[in-house]
Amino acid sequence: MYTHSTVAELAVPSVPCAQWFRYLLRTLRGINSAGLEEALLVLPLTQMLILFKFFDRWMRDGLQVELVSRCLFFALRMYHDQLSAARMQGHGALIESLLHHTRERLSKERDTIGFNIAGIRHLSVRLLVLVPLPAISPTYLRSSMCPEGVDDE
């Protein structure tokens, strides 16, 4: 558990302003999932809106898309009602920008994953044609898949 003095030391690092985006992203990467959700849960809405600006920039730049998406979707689930009200209070442009950049980046990631899966399938077919597998007896398969002492008959 952090004390007030250690939180204050963590909150004000000696990092130049131009590198805050990288520093914060590196800090978020170092937090485990449960701790990250807990940290996001205790943030007030004003701080969450500031964090959304960081999320928007990271999505636009394509940095740590999986981590940012996980944080963003968790925050959206937790703060949905407050964000709906904040959208009416002049934060709509930030939320719309974040929505646009997130959709764009996740679409690119989905296309990349699909391309990679197609490439793996193509290579596996080519590999099977070039290096045919020897015939494996069914008894070998049965003995290797069943744990000891278990008989399937």
C-alpha cells in the first residue's frame, strides 16, 4: 500500500514535459491488470477526461493498442453515465475524437491479424505439401492423448 509521501513522489517524476506521454504509457504497462482496473476505478471523472486525452494520442499513434483499449473500455463501462453528461458539457469533441481514433486503430489491428492468420494458414499448407507427415498409428495417438490409468474401452 502506498503512503501519501510515496504517491507524491510517484506523481511528480523528473521527466521533461515532451516525454510525459511516453512516461505515462511506460508506467501503465508496468501495472498488473487487477491493479490497473483498481487504479482506474478510483480516478475522478476530471482526471479520467485528462487520461482520455492520452488515450486519444496513443490510439492515433498506434502505441500499446491492446493496453489502451483495455483501459479505455474499462473506463467506459465504469464512467458511462458521467461521460454522457460530460459529453453535453463540452467534452464531446474529445470523446468523438477518441471514438474515431479507436475505431480506426482497431480496424487496422483487425486487418493485420487477419492478414497474419491467412499467412500462417498458407505457410502451413505449403509446409504439409513439402514435408509430408509419416502415418501415425491410431494406437499411438490414443496412448499419447489419454492419461495413464484411463482406458477408453
